[in-house]
Amino acid sequence: MKPALLPLVLSVALGITPAAAARADGLGDIVKAVCLSAFENEMSLVGKVPPAGMASYACTCVEQRIRTGSGIEAARSHCRQATAERFPI
């Protein structure tokens, strides 16, 4: 696959904008971009404003768990609980 097509393929596969995929510098950045998008969407759907640092904490957690071998759902579940304990809203 041509490198120029990678942002477009990632954006379609992961549901992120091509611009966000183009800015990603590797798997960690892609995971964080997808996580931040999902986080913002979920907070919007429930009508809550997250405290400062909450999104970054949650998405860094997910990225680190995936890097160490966790599956996406396991990382998401673990980090959701850890984030809720650290940032009760």
C-alpha cells in the first residue's frame, strides 16, 4: 500500500477523519486519536463535561494497555474503571 493512502484507509477502518489519521505518528497516536474521539462523543451523548485531564488520562491508559498486549475491549474496560475511580463525575 502506498504511504499516501494510509491516512485514508485508517480513517475508514477506524472511523476517524483523514486529517486525524494523517497526524498520527504510529499506533499509539492512532489509538489515542480514536480514543479521544470516542471519549468526546460519549461525554457529549450523556451531557457531561469531563474534568481537565480526564480524556488524556483515559486515552493514555488505553494506549499503554494495548501496547503491553491487552485487547481493545480489555484495555477499554480496565481504563474506564481506572478513570472513573480517579475522576468521579
